Amino acid sequence: MKKSISILIILVLLFDPLKLKAAEWNNVISTEQNDENVVFSRDAAREVPHYDISKIGGTWDGTYYYLPDGELATECFFCDGTYTYYLQNDGTPMKNRLTYHPDGEHVIYFDEEGHEAFDSMEHIEVSISGEAVDDYCYFGTYGYMYVDEFAFTGHMPRYFNAYGVLEDNGWFMSGDGNYGYATENGYLIKEQFGYNPYGQIVFYHWNGMVAKGIIEDDNFYYYMNEIDGHLEGIQKKVNASQDAISLTTPAYIPADAYDMCVLGDNFMTQGVKDNNFINYMEEKYSPLEDWSLWIYPDSQGKIINSENYQEELFITNRGIMVGSTKEDVHNAYVKDDNNISEYTIIDGELTSGYVSSQYENIENSQPGVANVLKNVVSYEEIGCDMTMADRYPPAPLHLYDIDGIRFFYDSNDKVIMIEYFRYAMGNHYIWP
């Protein structure tokens, strides 16, 4: 089943409020290149004429419409018998423009030919405030943009969010607080079980929204959490088929693996079970190797990762990212009694007991990381997992693979780098 790498519970809190979407819900007045042609503003309702050439006559040359008495039609809707236009106050059709309807409430759209959009999804390249965007929006029977609404293509649902923009990239939360998963083409997963970003089992309704409460099939009752819809339990029906088999592993991923998941739109966990980045790293590295993933700003301030050095969104499973504060980290982790320890940097070296071999010669292997370390004042480790390892030679003591997260702080206690790491203790034990 397809699984996501981002969840909107967290993204809503961290969403960049400066990003302009297709329809910004503010009182907007903007103009086209011809300053006489003013786009309608929100909450400024006004009456405008509607003309239909098939009913009242007149002449239409494809650019201007003249009423039967020869008057040039301006500031009006006009239908040529097939398409509807809005003729501006110079008489020309409004084109390639989102605008508020004259009712001051709804958003409508005219394409590059000046045709008003009805019952169609349109590619929007300019926002209602005039900024460049790359969005898909749907306009219904009356031409009004779908906002926090579903549209169906055949039997497949799509969701248009509070900005009127098609959701097409993983997990999202609808306006009523429900969750769904949108594929890259904007279709919602529906009528099947799947996983949320925490590796928990959920069920998607016919409209793509995650089920909550009790659902059932012919053989079982499924108890889905009332808040986020994850599966909490299964009960077999009295009259269930004797050979009925329920879901194989209901409930949760292990608690310690929870913190080693990486949320955000990153390439690593897109195809990995439970979005757990440990699985990705174990596929890449030998079981006997230490490994590290660093998330840090490059020389231009873009947040990149040490796997492919590309700019992507990285958020820990408890909502921490580069730019968070030490207080944010403590609020997210300490309250759950995690093993958190603080250390300092001495002569540019980490001072904790579990420093992986990746730090050896780091100036050459990871110069970007080494550069960030110059500005680190202190760091904290979150102990996520200690797994007893049976792959090392026999020894008179137990050896563990230790997984954890490091948060690196500057002098203002801001997180300037995050590291996920595995310290394979067998690599560091001096064998007799």
C-alpha cells in the first residue's frame, strides 16, 4: 500500500504563510496590464448585466460585443451562445485571470481565450493577487471555485483545499479536521486499508477520508481512533467465517522506531515501510556499519540533507526542524521521558560517548556538516533505540546498536543541524 511521508497535523503548524496560492482569502484588488480593467474585490458585491446574443441579438466580433442599438457592451457578462465572457470596461474580454465574482464572495476564472470555466479543472498560473503559481483548481456548474470541497473524476475523489488548490502530494487535513492521502496526480486513496505517517493502520472511506469510530466488514469490527483514525482493535463477529483472517499487524510501530521516522517531503522514505528511515539506511549500509544522516543549511541557507544534498522539507516525527528552539525540542521530547542528554563541543569535537565513525575526517567527507559544526555551541542526544546485536563475535558482554537523534544548537539555542545516527557498538569494542 502506498504510504506517506508528511502529515498535515504538523505541516499546518509549520506551513509558510507567505506562500501565495491560487486564491488568497483577503480583500484583494489587483489590475491587469490595462489599468482600467479592475479585478473584482472580495466583499464588494455589485450588480452587473448579463447578455446572451442568442436571446437579444447584437454583433460579436470575437473581441467586442455591440448591443442591438449599437452600444459597446462593457462591464458585463456576455454569452456568445457557447462560451461566457466578462467584458471589461474597455469592452475586451478578461483573460487568464482569477477574480472574485461580482457577488464579492466566490472566485471565478477566465482562461486564455476569455472563456469562463464551468465544471472543469484548470491549471492556474497567476494567483488572484497577481503572483506566479502552479496550481490546479476546480470550478463548478456556476463557475465558482471549489474551496474545501471534493470533486469526482469517474469514481475517483479529489480534494480542493481551503485555498481552492488540488491536494496532490501525500497527507492532508481537510477543513473539518479529517485526514486523507492524495497521490501525485491528485486522486485520493479510497475504500482500502493503508498506513498513516506513523506506521499505524487506517482505513480510507469512499471519499478518501480516514475512517473514525467503528467500521465493519462481513467478519470483523474494526475500532478506529476517534481523533486520527488509527486502528486500535479488532473483534471477530459471532457469525464470522471460520477461515476469516483479520489484518496481520494491527496497532503501532514500536515506540522506539517512532522517533526514527522522518516526516516531510523527502526522497528517502517514499518507498520504505512505515516511512521509517532506519529501513532506508539499513538497505544502504552493511549491518556492521555506523551511519549518520545530517540535515543542515547549505551556504545559501537552503535546508539540505547529506544523502543527496538536495533541498527538501525535513521534520522530525515530533515536529522539530532546523530553526526550532531548544525549548521546542524539550517540549516535544522531554515530556515523554525520552533519554535526552546535553553535551558541548570541545575543540570542534563532539564529546558524547556515542560518536559514530562518520565524524572521522568529516572535513573531507562532509565539508558542509563540518562548516555548520563551527557554529555549534552545544548539542543534545535523544536515545531512540538500543537493540541487542547478535552479529558480532562472541564477547563477555552484550553489545548493542544504538539509534538516536542529535540536535545541534547555536549561541541563541536555535537548532542549526539535526543528525539521525546509528552507533554500532561492535565497531568500537576492542576484541580480546
